[in-house]
Amino acid sequence: MIYYVIPPELEETYFEEFRKRFENVEGVEVILDRRSSERRTDQDHGGQRVLRDRRRRRAPGTFPPV
């Protein structure tokens, strides 16, 4: 299932247009975003993600001057 989410401030402009455009497409649903605030900012509820640099470090050694 693919959800096409329309923000509330663009509802009047795009919601009906996209709903009609995708009404005959199987697996696509146009919905209106009704969230009133961001849910992931609180450290107690899901805001604990720590971004890490997962790239491989270079081999130690000397490199020629550029």
C-alpha cells in the first residue's frame, strides 16, 4: 500500500485533485495529515537515536603530499 499524504495547509488545493487522480489505482491511497505536533522530539519516547558515522576508516599510514 502506498499512502500519498497531503499536509493540512494544502488540503483545499490538492486533496480532491489527487484523490480523483489515484481513485482507480490499486494500492494507492490519498490521505490528509492530521498530526498536530512532532512525536519524535521527546527523549523518553523514540527521540534517543544517536547518529553514528558508519563509514570505514582509512588504513593508517603515510600519504603523499598533494
